Amino acid sequence: MDPLVSFVVPCYKLAHLLPECVNSILAQTYRDFEILIMDNCSPDNTPEVAGSFNDPRVKHIRNEANLGHICNFNKGITLSRGKYVWLISADDLLRSRHVLERFVDLMERNPCVGYVFCRAVALRDGKEEGIVQWADCGDEDHISNGQTFLARLIRSNCIVMSSGMVRKECYDKVTLFPLDMPHACDWYLWCVLALHYQVAYLSEPMVCFRLHEESLATLLSREDARIFVADELRVLWRVGRQAELAGVPSLRGACKASIASRAAQALKSGLVGGTRPGLSEADFEAILRHHVGDLREEEEIRALVHIGLGDEQYWDGEYSKAARSYWLGLRLRPWWLKSWAKYLLVRMGGVGIAMRQLLFPIAAAARLKEHKWPFRTARRPVSG
């Protein structure tokens, strides 16, 4: 008889952390599950560790060659027999013994929910460091209309990959992880599934998200950050097209706005050599031409990016640069009245700057409160 839940545990060079992950699953109060340890031809002692669990529900599956992390994810999902699939990295773990019971109960009672997730707690060197802030969706449990939740996801990913359990029919009917988004495949998956299903959230932090030197975020910082930025923009372009095909054009517009915001911040970082992932103008133009075939849409996004870059520069006190960026956007979209107001106010100098604080108080207050980088820091071993 097939188990109700399949845990897929991708593992590459994480044998030393695998026992903590697997034992946290075996300790669950709900017992009807299987654990598939997806050993991606790991050069460490993963086979020995995987064989040490004295439980028939634990299965070790070793690839003869390294498939790359996304193919390994998809292979595990394909092999799973459960009605629900929980993909959890070998370096993460379940924090609550009751989390699986709560997830299963919710999903069984709500057949329109495609996936459920919860808050996660950051774990570094064995010590908890508090709730993962970029994935905190508030203090109340809720089930959201998928398209409503997608509008939230489009602004930025808010789900730790290891904290979500998915109805397997979602993978069968909609999609597996996309192979061409190595750093943002999970964000794309959450977005596309939300187009077709409701989404459930439990506020209790019931999963631990480990931070360490082999995490993708750390490894990525040693690589060309343009790949990461391009992946994020690719997600939004593709989700926008999927939303349009699904008859939700408003979400396509939201994707364009998010593309512009992210690209503007990446360009700002690229221009000043900041610590955030950056892009040069040539980088962005190449990405834009690759994803957009329509000249009018190219111009619209380019204008949005210039205006967004102007906002970035304005709030950093670079008023002459902001004026230039606003002007470049207005040359492409001269009928954008709000952008004209920003341009004219910044050209007025100190008086205009003071007036903008009065005319745009909500934006000013939000900016002064916190200037957050919208890119999420999802990570996993690069070949796990």
C-alpha cells in the first residue's frame, strides 16, 4: 500500500547533516510516509549514513552520475508514491514533531489547496537565530486564493523551499521544477502552482532552515551574480506569460512592475559596485532583448526601469542622477504624469525635495523605514 506522504531528501556532500534531517522526519507523530534519500552521486559517505537508519520507510536512491540539483529534485518527485510530496534539503530539518500531522490534516480537509507551508527558523552552527524574515507571512494561519497569493509572491519569494508540502497532482498536472532556472526554480514553482490552486499557510515556525558555508547563497556570492539576477527576472517574465494565458492580465502587469523594480536595484548596485547582485546596462539590455520580442513592451519595461532607477538614486540623495534617469524614462513614455512630477520636483532642488516628502508621504515613510533588497535568498547545494 502506498504511503500518504513522500519525503524527498536531495543530498550531495551533506552526509554529516543527513541524520538530523531524517531523524526529525522519523520523529513525526504522523507515521504514514516514506523517505527517499536522493543521493546525487555524493563523494562523501552518504551511502553508509543512508543505510544506517533502521526503518523500512527510509530508501536510499543513488544516482550513478551527478544529475545536477534540479534533475535530482524532479527524479525524486517522479519516484515518490505519496499523495503529497515534501521536498526537504538534507541540511534542513523539521522543528516540530506535529508539523506533518498538521499539514496532512489541512490538505485532507481542503482538496483545493495545492500546497501548504509554514514559517521557518534560521539555524546556524546548531543555534536558532530567529524566524527567517524574508519568509514571514504573518501571525495568522490562512488559506488564500491562489491568484491573490501569487500577487504577493510576484513581489518576492516568501517560502523556504524545505517548509512546503505539495499535492503530487500539482506536479503531474502543472509542472515539475524548471531546468533552466538553477537559482530560482522553487520560486517559479510556487508562483505557477498558485495560478491553479489555493495556498495554505501556518504561522507556527515548524521547520529549521540551516545557514552554512555550503549553502547556495554562500556559493553564489563567489560566482557571477548576473546569473542569479537573470534567473529572478526570467521567473517574472515566464510567470507573467503564464498569467496572461490563464486570463489574469493584471498579474502580467504586476510581473512587469516587479521586473522593473528588481532590474532598477540591480542596475543601481552595478553602477556603484554595491554588495547586492548587480547588472550593467549592457547586461540588462541583453536580458530584455532575449525575453521580450515586442518593441512596445520593450520600451515600456525600459521606461519602468529608468523610473525605478531614478527612485533608487533619489532616495540615496543622488538627485542629478535621478533627474537623468527620470528623463530617460519620460523620453520613452512622455504621458506618464506621475513620473513628470518626480522629474520636475527633483529639478527644483531643495524646495522640490521637500514638496515630494509631502506629495508622496506613504512612499517616503516606507523608504525611510527600510530599504530592502527584494531578491530572496533561497539556497541549496549546487549539485544536491
